[in-house]
Amino acid sequence: MADFTVVELKAEGRSARLERSGQQVARWVPTSALHRNIGALIVRIGAYSTEQTLLDPLAKSLLQYLRLLVTDDFVRLVSLRTEEELRRLWSENHAAYSHVIFVGHGRSDAIAVGNDWMTAGQLSEVLEEPNPEAKVVLSACCETGRRDFSAAISGSRACAAFIAPFGTVHGAVASQSFQTFFAVHFLDGRTTTVAFNQAAQSVPGAASFRLWRGGRLARS
């Protein structure tokens, strides 16, 4: 990953000429390969019984991998256990991040927050409250790729795309899938859809992920 400045656009904004440290890149670059204001926020939502054996290792594996892709200034891991903590985190920090990863436990219509459950509608309300730019949201929470949860969260104005497992998913599989997604998305400069497709092809076993946009299933 490297920082560049766009100095010229052509073909209706589909190609760009870049500059870095006063030196222009020789060739035109597709704007689909460029990412603006990159930032990845990993939100580990606690569950006492599985924090040390599942949630912490999964969240930390994603953190360390993303630190290899982008500098520490562009990635952050936050651990929390309550909706109030999530609201405060989001209201104060949402502008710094383009991609958000939720690590926790889930079911087809909600994610676990402490000893309670937060539905997609409730989560959407939290994410929309500061009226942020739409984010790419990924969930490692089991079953959150099903319609009850995914249609609602992906239809939120705070969500540009939503990626999540359809059924239960092993922590190692979730980590590998998301690492592949970010490698293709950030390193290869591919779109969210292309990166999802390539990551989906690499998932071992019977695990299945879904990509949702605007309340509709986009890829499976």
C-alpha cells in the first residue's frame, strides 16, 4: 500500500494519473483500483466464555494481518461488551474508517452484545446516528449472512456493502477469508465484489459467505 495524489482524471473519471513526492506515475490507473481514506476498524464484542479461546485470537489475527497491509495509523482493534460502548466508539471515531469488521457471536437476526442481543435494526441505528459515509462492513459472527440480519444492515445508509457467513464458521476460516478479501481488495486494487468472489473461492470446508448490498443479496 502506498499514498498517492490524484492529479488528473479522464474517461469520465474512470482513469487517473497519480503523483507521489512530486513524481508522476507513468501510466493511467483505473479509479476502481484506488481507495480513498482507507481505515480498518476491528470491533471485538466480548463473550466471557469464548474471549480467550476464539474471539481474541481471531481479532488479533486480523489486526496483525492488516498491520502488514497498511500502517498502524490506518487500523485499530477495539474490545467492548456493551451497546453504550459501541455507540461512543462509533460517534467519536467513525470518520476515520472505511471498513469495519465485527468479531463476536451471532444468530440469523442479531449479534451478541454482552448478555444481550442486538438486532440489525438496532445496529443500523447506532451506525447511522452520526450520519457517516457508507462503510464496507464485515461480520465474522455466525449466521449473520442470512436475510433477517443482512437485508436490514446492508440496507442502512451507513453500509456500502455487507459480508458475513451464512451459517456457523470456524474462527480460522473466518480469519483466512477476510485476510484474502483484504489482500485482493487493498493490494491488488480490486473492487469489493471481485475481492469477495476471490475470497469465497478460497474458503476451505463447507463454510459459505454472502455479500449484500442495498438490502439485497449480491453474491453468494
